[in-house]
Amino acid sequence: MNLDRLWAKIKIKGEKIKNLPILIVEHAGFVFVLLLLFSFLVGSILFYKHGYLVINKKVEAENQVVTFKRELYSKIISRWGEQEEILKSLDGKSYSNPFKGSKVTEKPTSTPKEESQLTAEEKEELLSNPDVQSLLEADNLFEFYTTKEDDFLTIEERAEIWEQLNLGTQEEYAGGYYQNIKLLRELKKELTK
């Protein structure tokens, strides 16, 4: 019999819990005041603990003597020095770009400047040619190669030319604006030699 009464009480409490939202809505003003008082109480406790006590608390100095550990300090300084030397040794190293394909080619045995020298008459004749004049007027490599009616070269092909003109190694050539302008100037000089 006791179990029947207990089961009846649980059913009544279960129904009361189901009706809780309705009770809150029916007594909204009272619930609002309760929640407001609760938030004020929590805010007051937090302010007292983290605002008032921190400012008004008397700090008592500990009677500890601060010691400077020279041995530890010298070890740290020496370690920093070692790391500095390691970093300085890495500054001079040049690493290849893993995202750029690299081709192994033989370096030219003679520079292009030594291969051919034009006479003054040949140079004049070359400069009077309208095709050469339009090549010399090109503002960028794209214009230069389209004027020559060639396909625009890939970075790898331009890197080979960069190295052949003794402007640097293929690995250094990245195809940036300044490198392309420098390459264009050298190609124009090659036309007028």
C-alpha cells in the first residue's frame, strides 16, 4: 500500500513539473522580481570578492630575501649566445624552393658576350630593322616575346636564360617584377651587341 501512495505522489509531482511553464507565465511579474534579485545578489558577491576586497586588502610584504642566481643567469646568457651563433650561421645559407621544379643543366662554357661581337655597320643595320626597334620598345617580357612571335616562356625556361646571361643562378630566379625587368634589359642588350 505504501507503494501506491508513493506512486500517486510521484504522478502529482510529475504533473506539477509539466505545468511549471504555465505557472511561470501566470506569475511572470513575481518570477521577474525573483530573477532580478538573484542576479543582483550574484553581482554583489562578485563585486565584493573581485573589486572591493582587492582594492582595500592590505598587502603584507613577505620577509623573503630576493637572491640573484648568477650561475643560472650565466647559463641562460651562454645558451642565448649559442642560439644566436646558430641563427647567424643559417643566415648565409640558401635553400632551394621546394615548390619550383629544378632542372639540372650544364653551365655555358663561354659567356654570350664573348660569342659574338657585331661590327659598327652590322649594328647600324640591325638597329634600322623595324622588328628589332619594336623589340627594343617592349616594356615587359610578354611584349618582347609576342613581338618576336614566340610563346611566352615558362619560369623554368626564363631561369635558364637568367643563368646563361650571368644574372644569377636558376634557383635565384623567381619571376618577380624586378627580375623580369632586369632580364628584359639584358635581352635588349643582347640584340644590340
